[in-house]
Amino acid sequence: MMPRAGLVLTGGGARAAYQVGVLKAVRDILGSPVKNPFPIVCGTSAGAINAAALAASADDFTRGVGKLLEFLKDILYQAYVRRGKLQQATMVRRFFVDEAPDKITPIGRAAGQTTD
């Protein structure tokens, strides 16, 4: 029997966000695969939400990770907007639109930009 790699995602909101970043890196390293590299996926609490999202897109790993990124972007953006932190909200939006760490807008440059 061939060995299988499983993915266990732990609970915690910050960990869940970190997990999405790691899944994005796995996706990018593997060249945007359709087949999920983890045939076994499970999680607890916030990690279970990520696991369920991957399972819901079991036929396309790249699409599943993309949905998680979009979900995380929306949650973070709305959380910052509700707290009146438009500068951070702009940074979140720009990071996820560009999807590249080297394109993160520095805090000083984000000031004064609209978040329409």
C-alpha cells in the first residue's frame, strides 16, 4: 500500500488564517494542481472550516484554496472596516488582489487611499 499524506488543521482564528497562507504556498509550489495533494483532510474548530472548504472543492485543489483566500480576504476586510481601521482594510484588499508578498502596500503609502 502506498503511503498517504494527511492534512490536520488545528483550531484558532489566527491559525486558520495562517493555514490558508500555507495552503496558498503549497498550491503555488505545486504549480496550481487540480488534484488535491492531501487525500485525507480533517480539522478542529476554525481548522475544520478550512478542511470543509477544501473538501467541498475536492475535485480542484487550486479552486478550493482560491475560495479560502477570498473568504479570508472578506472576513479580514470587513473586520477592519467595522473597527474603523480603513488603512489596514486597504492593505488587506491590496494584498489579496495582488496575491504577492512583494507587492504588499507599505503602511505609509496606504494612508489616504479609498476602500470603495
